[in-house]
Amino acid sequence: MPANTTASSGPSDAKKPGRKKGRRARLIVLVLVLALLAGVGYGGYWSVSTVRASYPQTTGSMTLDGLSGEVEVKRDAYGIPQIYADTDADLFRAQGFVHAQDRFWEMDVRRHMTSGRLSEMFGSGQVETDAFLRTLGWRKVAQKEYDEVLDAGTKKNLQSYAEGVNAYLKGKDGRDISVEYAALGLTNDYKPGEWTPVDSVAWLKAMAWDLRGNMQDEIDRSLLTSRLDSDQIEDLYPGYPYKEHQPIVQNGAVSPVTGKFDPEAKPSDNVGSPTPQGATDGLNTQLSALSDTLDEIPALLGPNGNGIGSNSWVVDGKHTTSGKALLANDPHLAPMLPSLWYQMGLHCREVSKSCQYDTAGYTFSGMPGVIIGHNQEISWGLTNLGADVTDLFLEKVSDDGYLYDGKTRSFTTREETIKVAGGKDRKITVRETNNGPLVSDRSKELDKVGQKAPVSNAAPDRADGYAVALKWTALEPGKSMDAIFDINRAKDFTTFRAAAEKFEVPSQNLIYADTEGNIGYQAPGKIPVRSAGYDGTRPAPGWDPKYAWKGYIPFDELPYEYNPDRGFIVTANQAVIDEKKYPHLLTKDWGYGARSQRINDLLTQKIKGGEKVSTDDMQKMQMDDFSEIAALLVPELKKINISDPSVREAQKLLEGWDYSQAPDSAAAAYFNGVWRNILKLAFGNKLPKEMRVKGDCIAVPPAKNSGPADQQKRLVRECGQRDGDTAQPDGGDRWFQVVREILDDQDNAWWKAPARGREDALENRDDLFARAMEDARWELTSKLGKNIDTWSWGRLHRLTLKNQTLGTEGPGLLQRALNRGPWDLGGGEAAVNATGWNAAGGYEVVWVPSMRMVVNVGDWDKSRWINLSGASGHAFHAHYTDQTDKWANGDLLDWSYGKQAVDEATVDTLTLKP
């Protein structure tokens, strides 16, 4: 049991005079809020001790069960820990202990989410979410991975980590762990249970879910059929612009001799993915209910869609000022408090067979190891590859089972019991077909999926409609947890690639650099091979064996690069390789490459100009806020003849603008307002209600096939149904490409719009642009004031960090106590500084670079890093959001790694003793 032996049990920070005054002021605010809450509803009083009880001890010494030797935890001025131990087991026990000290509430909520047990903490409002998560069966798959698939060494590390977490929890009440438990205790007698190794494994399923690829696009294409024809839908999903935006891998092919991918091989003719033959055109369904259900699943990384991504790039030593490789990474995820990432160093005092790690970087609380970072020999980064690893299958079901290949097969079923805090247990039955679990069972509305879908003559009788099954690679046990530890220990590109082969889900772009000056890239992942003629963009007929997956792309055939002649590699969610040069379908729904091409252009310009790239250059590039869509549209917008003096005044803001989106830029504010209104007028008002933002009500003709022709002449009022952060058109770089392809066609049908009130119909592009400029002027006037001299992009484009549970769903006073902000930000959608916003929903920030790092490979102590919030998950702790101001300004902290540098940066040392 942990016990103090040489130091006070209170947090060491409180002893430091420089911190005490600000800390006490913040504590008083929280106490007043909590006291008010207690006084209003519960008649109690929360003291300062309630808030401070959970603050971790960071100095002195403590005992920790299971250790074989002493472990040191050295924290710098930002509370970032560096752990030193003599065995792997001690290292990961200490990692679990320290994660729990700072972040256990976050860990506990996450494991309840991944196992479909949120109702145990938060009551009946989470039952439907739990039911859907139980249907997916993340926890069940994680358990099977742990029992049957993972290496013995991985299991030992997971067990040691769990022991460290539980050593911290032992003897503590909820209020001693985090203030959120004290708040939860007002309505719930929930008490945290012990941590298990499977809790850590299951987190990878949540990560894979949020990075699963094109599932939302697959649904949206089906929803669009109620309003648009196939040509119009194709307009909204244009092909990837390979000529304008370079893919990651620019050379190489699968060798016809070896059957493996070879960076030096030349592609054969006509090896690209087959064009779909329209086999599923008649199977489009009204999948709005499924879309709504997906929106309810907690997205720990962010709403799945265009915004999820990241930037990473690496430059070899021939082109850097240091003569060593430089590697940058900044994953773009949903803003949250605390940040998803936790900075940490894991150091064996002496690397040996019994202690194999000397690594540092960004970790996930709840999981051992380092996810992104470096060790003594290599550095690595991640971005989402975006491979299409999910398919929706329509299933013909009956009481006897489901139809497949002309025969009825029995469901695989299991019973699940959902325990509900303050309520009765709920029991559900999960049914699975050969294509996966029936996700349509989890909603009454989903029972109707397929009832009105036009189907081909080959389709079976619909009777009560088709059910919907989800096929997903992450629902099969895999070795991704093994890959984490293998990457942490990798010494060169060969061992790095061997580790990458196990990184099955989620499929990530892996970039690499080593101390020998080599750079590389590998596309890993379990990516399905589909039937010829089917591209995974729309639901498939589950009863037809022709649409069944045929296996997975062999790892040896996945693209990679090693020391390319250009001297750098960029991955930013663009296409991995030109589909005409590659025989396998990775996805039809790439990011469209605006960010990646900007990074490519900046690096090419510098290198071809004979300049060397520095750490400062890499850091500056991460904050680049250039708008590609502004560069395309502003020259046309400036030509529009505007007669209204107020609108003309706003138009003048665009004259001389360099397309940068700084927080204080009035031009950026106005242009983004214009862009939002262009999208709404040209596309948004023509989309079905299931894709438009909630509260957006317009008069439209009835949906196709809704009744006799005379009835379809009537206009009906329709209101949008989707949350603002997932509605369409979202304004991302897919929409950049949609507009680029029709920009020169003045009379394209998309530029036309019916009369609105007293305003005339829009007949061409310039009419629509003029209307958008007018609408933006008055929209921004209402938000920022009439005087354009006071306008700024940052006042529109704000970030608020919210506690992901009580900070979003709790009482208002509690939300204000736990949340922080707002911050006025620059950057924008599909900019390198990807502070994304959804144009359909508004201007608030919904995506952020969740951390930033620039690694000096081999000169590790000159590396730099920053986190979105801070190390601590404890509200009002000094390290709750102490990195956020610097993050918003684009600053990076020094990143100490070597023993001497760590010692010089250390302000608190905690010794853990056996």
C-alpha cells in the first residue's frame, strides 16, 4: 500500500511560494462554485480539502507494491514526468502509477466507454450509447486479443502497468482520486474499481473507431439519393487531384517479379483499382437513424469525418542546418480537457535484456508505452492513413436468421446486461451475421432502414426492410498493442517495419528518422481486399457472396519509402499513392491534400532555393495559416461589382490580403464568412435534412418519390437534423475540390438558386458570389459589429476546452468550474495550422493540433514539444492548462531527454520504493 516515508503527503507545488497565491485564488473560485451546488441541492459544504485531496504527491518518497527496486519520477516545471527504473516491470508499474495520479478520472471514463458501461457512472441517459457499444463488442474483442493473440512480453507489461494503477487506487475514496468523483457522488454512489490489462487494450478500439475511415461518407452518399441524382452525388465526391496535390509515396510499385512493394519498381499499365460497376446503386437506404446513432458514440479523438487527421513530415540531414534529420508531428483531433496526450519519458537506467526502454514522447493515459516520440536511435510520428476498413452490409433477416448465398443462416447471438446507476438493469440481445453485428438492432428507427430503398431485381423481398450489419477490421483480434512496444524498442528501419507489420488497427501513416541520417515511411494496417467492381463507397448486399471481403492486403504489398531523392517525406492525410500506379484499393475517400501540398511547397521552395531547414523553420511551418481556398476564390471575389456601400467596404478587406488567417485578421474573418455562405447557397440548401445542421430550416420541394407529380410541386418546410460539428457542407478540402472543378463554369447548375423572399433567383456564379458577400457582411455585422475596423478572425474562431464528461453534460456552474477558455485562434480548416471549423455549423474551433513536436534526431535535447492543455487532469491544478497559452501562440517547450538535461529541468523528484 502506498505510504509516505520521508515527505509530506500534500502536493509539492503548494510549497512553492511562486505558485501558491495563484493556486489559492483558483481554489477559492472552485470552492464557491461547489459550495453553491451543494447548498442548492444537497445541503452540504465542500471545503478546500475536497478540491486538493486528489492532487498528487510529487516529492519525497512513497512505497509501491511490487517494485523490485527504487524508481525515480522527475517532473519539470510543467509537471511532465521522466521515470527512471532498472526493469521493464518497474518502469511500467511506475507509468501506471503516475498516469493514475494525474489522469485517473479520464482513464476510468474511457474504460467505461470502451466496455459499454457508461450507465454505471452516469445513469440512464447513457443506456442507448452503452447498448450500441456492447453491440460492437470492443471489450469482447480486447479480451480475446489479450487471452489469445498478444505476446507474453506485452502481457507482462500490461500487467505491470495495471498493478501500478491499482497501487495508486488502493485505500482511496473517489474524492481522493479526482474532484469529479466528489461531484458524481452527489447523485451516484459509484466507486472506481480496479484496473485490468484488458482496460488498456480496449482503448485501441476507441482509437480505431474514431479513425475508421469513410463510414460517414458511405452513409452520406446514401442519404443524398433522396435529393440528388448519381451525377450530382459524383460532383460532391470528386476524384483525388493527383496533379495538384502530391501523394505521400511518389515512386514505386508492387513488383511483378517479387510480388512485394518496391520503391524502385515501375508500375504496370492499368493496375489501378477497378471502377465500380454500380452493383449497389439500387441499395441506397435512408440511413439517417444510423448516422444519428453514430453521433451519440463518444468520439474521444473527434467526430469522424474530414477533420480527423494530422500533419507529419521528416527532412533528411542533407537538407537541415544541424546535419541531422528533423521530424515534426501534430495530430489534429477534437479539443478536450485534459488533452488526449500525456507527455512522459520512460528510461531504463541501463538498457539491457531486463530493461529494454529508453523512450520519450506522447502517451495515452490508460495505456503503457509511448505512442509518438523517440528512443535512443529512432524517432517516429503518426497521421491517419484513412484506409477504408468498414463496410455497411444490408441484410435480409427473418425470425430464422439471415439470407446468404440463397440459404438462411442462424445468427450468432449473445446476451448483454447493462447496469444503470439509480435505475433498473437493461438486457439486450446482440445478433451477428457473417458480415458483423447488426447495428440496426440498436434503434427503433433503424428497424425501418431499407423499407423504402429501391432495389434491383436480384434483391430478395424486403418484407419489413433490411437490417444493417457493420463489417470492421477492428472487430477481429489483432496485435496492435504488440506493435506499440516493438516500435518503442526499434533500432533501425528494418525493426521499425517489422513492428509496423503488427500495427493492424487503426491504419496509420508511420514516418521515421534515425541517428544514421535515414528517413522513411510505411503504410501499415489490416486493409480489406474487396470484390472487383465494388469500391466500398455505398452499402453492399450482404446476401450476395460476391461482395464478401476476400482477405487483406499483404503487408509486403503496402507502400513504403526509404531515403527518397527529394530529401523529405510529408504525410498529412492525402492519398498514399496514385491509384493508377497501385493494384489495391486503399480507399476512395482520401483527404484532398490541401495541407500536405502546402507543406510540400514550403519544403521544396526552401530546399531548391539552396537553404537548409532548421528547427525554427519546422516550428514556423506548423503555424502556417495560409488558406488554399482563399487563394483560389479571392481573385474572383474582388472582380464582383458590389453596389451596396457597406458590402463594398467589406469587399475592400480582400484587396492586398495574403490569404493568411492570423487571429487579428479582418480579411480572414470576412473571407471565411463569404466561404461559409457560398457553401450554403450553392450546396447546403440542396442537401437532405439529415445532413444539414440542426435549426437550419428552409422551404424545399418534397423528396424524390414522395408522391404524385402535382404534390411534388408544393414546397415543404424542412429543418436540419445533424450536429454542427458533423453537418455538411463542412467546408473542408473536399469542398475546396468540388468548387475548384466548377469554378470556371459560370452557368453550372450548382451556382443557381431559387428566389428568396424579395430577392431574385441566382442564375450564375457571380450572382451567387455577390449574394454570399452580402450575406457574410450582415452575418459578421451581427456577430462582430458594424465597424469592420473592429473585426478579427480570432473573435469568430474561438476555442473552448471542455471537460469531456461533467464539463459538457453537468450543471452549468460545474461546467464553468471545469472548462477553460475561450482562446481567439488563427489558422483554419485545411490549413497547416489546422484549427478546423465546420462551415455548416459556425466558426467555433472543432479540430485542433492536439500537440506539436519537432524532434532533432540524434541531438535529442534540442527537440521541442507542447501539449494542448497540461499534464494534470485535476481542475484548478497548476498544470491543468499551463501549456495552452503557449500552444495558442505557437510556442514550443524545450524537451529534455538526456540524464543531464532532465536533471537540470527537474523541479520535483518522487522516489518510489519497494
